[in-house]
Amino acid sequence: MDKKPCLITTAIAYTSRKPHIGNTYDVVCADALARFRRMQGYDVFFLTGTDEHGQKIEEQAREAGITPKQHVDIIAGEVKRTCDMLGVSYSRFIRTTDEDHERCVQKIFRKLYEQGDIYKSEYEGWYCVPCESFYTETQLADGKCPDCGREVTKTKEEAYFLRLSKYQKQLEEFLDANPDFIQPESRKKEMINNFIKPGLQDLCITRSSFKWGVPVDFDPKHVIYVWIDALSNYISGLGYDVDNPSEMYKYYWQNCTHIIGKDIIRFHSIYWIVELMALGLPLPKKIFAHPWLLFGTDKMSKSKGNVIYADDLVTRFGVDATRYYLLSEMPFAADGSISYETVIDRYNVDLANTIGNLVNRTVAMVNKYFGGYVDAPHDKTELDLELEAKALEAAKNLSAHFEAFRFADACSDVLGLARRANKYIDETEPWALAKTEEGRKRLVTVLYELIEAIRFIGILVRPIMPDTSDKILTEIGTDLDGLDTLCAFGGYAAGSKVGSAEPLFARIDAKKVYEELKAEMDAVKAELEKEKAEEANAKAEAESAVKPLADEITIDEFMKTELRAAKVVECVKLEKSQKLLKLRLDDGMGGRQVLSGIAKWYKPEELIGKKVVIVANLKPAKLCGEESQGMIVCAEMPDGSAKVTFLDDSVPVGAKLR
């Protein structure tokens, strides 16, 4: 049978900081689905990666004294290591700084512009840097960002817009014709009632106030914003090209499922779908917007000291236990919760006591009573048939749960089968049967039934805990591991030999872990308090370091200093100096060269085209062998940095400042 294509994608992680365990749910959830689809026989392409452009990253890099590319290389490395550590079986890890992605984005932008779906105008409104989102006055919540609650900045700048409004009717018709397109149902209702029915507003898709992004190739003052840049990774990662789409794109894109967090459903179900409609491309088959994973009842925050990272859990509990917790604890529609107490409880109760103990003691009994060999069953009882029915039900339900993105329910059914098998042991009492000849005949069937039930469990946990699946099937001595072998009970080959009884999950000493965690949390809190104290001290020092006014001067003395407006025409870093930038200025008087010691805080490309204030009548000076004909006016900041004073574009070059 020929395989069918299947594309599974995650939202790409934003490279502002190392992702915590809540951010990691995306890839574990998508990986489980990808593994299940492969078990079903699909040819799966699994795409994940990082979103690496934007103002926030540019600012963080500047604060760290490194380039934006250096910053995103560090964080992208962390994200990729986390994926690899969790056994995520991705086909490509895409970065939005990849050359093929940037070329694709520029071509998409040009095509949409040339066909009239993108136009240039001016944006004026409120901007949230952490969310990288624009809001109107009415969309703000108590004057702050409606999504994250942080402060917003009034922004006015030239920008390009995507005509969302043009596709309103087409989007409504698509959602009406595909009622299951967005899951869960509550997310679809939210999009329709809150965003679509009130009327789609055209979307700002470029910025000109920062440089770290994909430039518009025909208007390089603008960089293409996240809604075109990041979202396009889903097709650029397959080799899509406006002029010549790759065969890989044509093959996989026909069956795509997006797995994303609930906070970005608007971008995927409206912005992305309109973009695809405008390009005339097929639309995804499903979007699953999963809930959040909270720390207890709170969102994770470094400032609160309640952040858990994937490597924290993997170090203590292992890869599969971490994957199991994430998938079993997250509800379908409501937010999930994580704490070390609940992780330890799940580990000990579900994995060590229920699944691990079942496998361990069953294999041990086969070795003890029959030298490790499992013979064919005979004369089955009602108890045997009940166990078989439970196994077949769990296998049937697994497919239904994965199709509906109900991963926690899939975990629950597998655990339910393990519980039933443990109860079956208590009901049949193998240790008592082994004492008589007649009992040993019955024991043959009991142990076969248990080993076959364990084979079901070993296969059913494969998408959830792949390494544990391999260990279980190896321990019971079978290579019969296909999903199609679970259509009937009894596939385990009689006469097979089991392995040794090795514990799958050693019980966790909760008291010891809590003591270790308390020590770590105390250290984290102490570090946070130290950071706060250092910030407070630095602020106090900066405030006390404000220089007193110099000696008073007369108006006549001040008028001797001639301040004029000038435009930066060229700017390069002076090779002989780490501090100096060499600027060629249009001052309205024939031009001049000025050297300025601001290289630590500004890159040349950030200044070109900007209007600045210069001290025009300063006596020329030689610096590093170059002549400087004036000075640029800057503000001296409390931390010792310098901020250039920029002028509005309406101020003509050469104008005097008074």
C-alpha cells in the first residue's frame, strides 16, 4: 500500500529566551502525533524551528552587547537541544534566518504587493514590544496590552498593510464549510465572535523603526513583519517558491496539521489563512490550539521563581516520564498544571507502580515458573475475556483519541489497561496456581494473557514514550510491534522467550527530591533578590551620579554655540578605533565629516538616513588620523551609555536650533 503524505508543524519558538516547559508542550504534542501517524503508515514530514526576527530581539542583543544574529544563534541552539533531548523526531528544524526562508518571504511579499493585496500607508496606534503586536485605543485593557498586560508605546510610522478585509467573506465561507477546521470548538467560536464578525481590519505587516528582519527587496527601509515572515515557514520549510514550488511542497502541503498554543490562534486561523488565500494556495486541514501549562495556577515567570525547564525534569525523571507527564496532564480545552509534587505523584503511581510493576512482575513470573518461555493459552475463562476486551478497547480508542487531539485520554486508556492487568493478577493469583499441577496448567494461560496485554501496552505507548515502548517489547521478547497487530488479541507468538525482569521506572524518593528542590529554589530566590538589589543599587548610584549644573552662562555666551540639523548620508566604523564611527553628513552647507564615539551603542546602518543635531561651529580636530568637523549631540544616560538626539523628518538640513 502506498503511503499517504502528512505534514505536522509546531509554532516556531521565539528566540528571545530559553523556552520553559510550557513552551515545550508544542513539540512533544506534535511529536506524539507524528509518531502515531507513522504507525498508521503515513509518510510524515514534521516541521519545527525558531522565529528569529523582531524589535525585541534587536533590543535584547543591544543590551547584551552582541549582534542580533549572535543572540538568536544562542537561543536557537537551546531550543534545538531541548527538542533533541526530548526525542522529538522532526524532519527539519527551520530558522527564519535561513537563506531559503528569507528568499521565500521576500518573493511572497512582492507577489502579494504586485497583485494589490499589500499596500503602503501609515500606521498610528499602540505597540507592545514583548508581543510584537499593534493595538487600537479600544483594544487596550486598562491602557495596557490586552494579551500580556505590559506597557504599550504610542507608535506612528510608514508601513505596508495586508488587505485582510478583502478576504472576510471568503474566510467566513471556508469556516462554515469546514466546522472542524479549528479545534477545540471554543477556539473557533472565539475567533468568529471576537475577530471575524466585527469585521477584519487590514493588517500592518512591515516595520521601519528597526532593522532586524527580512527587508522588503524593493523598499529596504522596511522589514517584513512576523505575520508574513514567521508564518511563511510552514511552506518555505518545504521548499515553496512563488515561481517554482518544489515537489516536496506539492507532496506534503496537501495534508497539513498545525499544532499551536491557544494564544496565537488568531494569527494562524485568520492572518495565515488569508495569506494563503491571497497566494491561491491550498489551506491546512486542521489547526489544534492547545491550552497552556501553568505552574500550579500561575503562568510561569522568572521573576516569580516558578519556571521549570525541560532539562530540569529530564535530569530528575527521564525523557519518557517527562513526555508522559506533559501529554497525560494537559486537558483538551482547559489549561493544564505542573508542579514537582504532581510530577512525582504521576511518576510513582502511573509509571513505577502501575506500568513498570506490571511488566516487571509478569516477566519475573514467566522466568520463575516456566524458565522464561510463554506457552499457548487454553480453556479461557471470563476473566481472560474481560482482559482481552479491555486491551482491544484501548487499541480502538487510541486511534480515536489521536484523531481528536485528546492525548491525555490516550494516556488514560493505556494506563487503564495496565490497571486492569494488575487487577487480573490479583484475581488469578499466579503464585497460588504454581503450587499444584492443575494450577500450573491454568497458569500457562494466565501468563500468556498478561504478556499479550503487555504487548498491547508496549505498542500503545510508542507515540507517548518511545524508549519505554522499545524496552517493554524487548523485555517480553517480541518484534511484533505494528498498530495493525492490535486488531485481535493473541498475536504474541507462543513459545517465545522473555528477557530478564529489569525495572522500567525506579520509584522516586519524594522527600529527597523535595529537599533538593527546596535548596535549589532558595538559591534561585537568593539570586533574584541579589539581582533586584543590584538593580536598585545601580539605579541609586545613577541617580546620585547626575552631574550638577555647570557654571551659569549668559545668553550671549550660549549663542556662540551653533547647533544645526544634519542628515547622516554615510556611516562606517573606523577601523583604527573600537569606539568611533565616521559619519558623512548633509548639513545644508556642502557637507562635512564627523567622528563620534558611539560605536558601542549604534551600528552604522541604524544611523544612515536619520537626522541629527550637530555642534556646527566647533573647531575641527584630528582623531585617529581622521578629521572631525563638529560633534553630534547625545544624551548621557544613567548607565553611562549615549543616546543620539534624532530630529523629525520635517526639520530641513541646515536649520539652526535655538
